[in-house]
Amino acid sequence: MTSTVAVPSRRCRELRQLFQEEMDAMPRKQEHTNVYADALTALETAAHRPASVVNVADDYAIRVDFEFSRHLLATNTGSGLADDPSLIDDWTVGIYQDGPDGPVLLAQAKGRWLVDAYDATVAELVRQGVWTGGDAGIAGSAAEVVSGEPLLATVVVPDSAEGESAQ
């Protein structure tokens, strides 16, 4: 009787190696993702974009990518994310523009709550006039605070029965 042994392809071995290298470089990414699940969800809701835990220098941060080569980094210690989020005082949120020499900080704010720090950072960008185009649509309440007017209008669409009787 012959037995067949599955031998991983070269590409499969390369992918396994890349995955292992990422795990070695960020051994606590999943732990931080689990610990900060509520913060990730809150920031995703406020920014209308996916948020993830990323490796920054020798620590971790929460990152959100925006249009126009911009991204946000959120931390709750001087160097990254705290191991125990119940011990933090403030969140720091910075929004960066990718440039040829690396990311450039556009605005930064601190707040007791992550979403408050996010709103303050976006409000500063709106005030500076650099949060425009596609980004403006996701600014939400922060932009409204600066401009005094909602950026997005609410449109009520009648259901088909009402629409027909109104004609």
C-alpha cells in the first residue's frame, strides 16, 4: 500500500514563515486586540473605518487608516498601549500624513475617553481647514462642533405607499 504525504508548496512555506515572523515581532497583538476590543469598536464607530492594533517602535497602538495617505494612532501611555487599560489616565490621538520622509503629525489631542480625544483631534483638523474631501464626511460630531452645522444631512424617504398617495 502506498501512502501519500502532503508536502507544503514553496509559497505555503513562505507564507508560514512570514506569519511566524509577524507573530515573533508582535507576540502580544492578539492579547491587546482582545483587551482593547471595546476601544477598537468605539473608534471604528466614530471614524467609520476599521481599527486595529499595530506595532509602533517597541510597543503597540491602535491605528485607523483614512483617505489621502492619512492615519490615526491612539495610545494611552507615553509609549503605546497599557497592559491594563483600567489604570490609564488619558488617551492620546494623533492624525498623521504620510510623507516622503515618514509620517508627519497633523494634529494631536488628549482626552479621558478615546472618542473624546478622537473628536478633539478631528475638530482641530477641521479648524485648520485640512480635514476635507472624503475625510469630512466621517468627521461626524467633531466637525459639527467647529462649524456649528452638520456635515451630513438627514433625508427622509417615504415608503412606497406614502409616495404614491402624495402624487
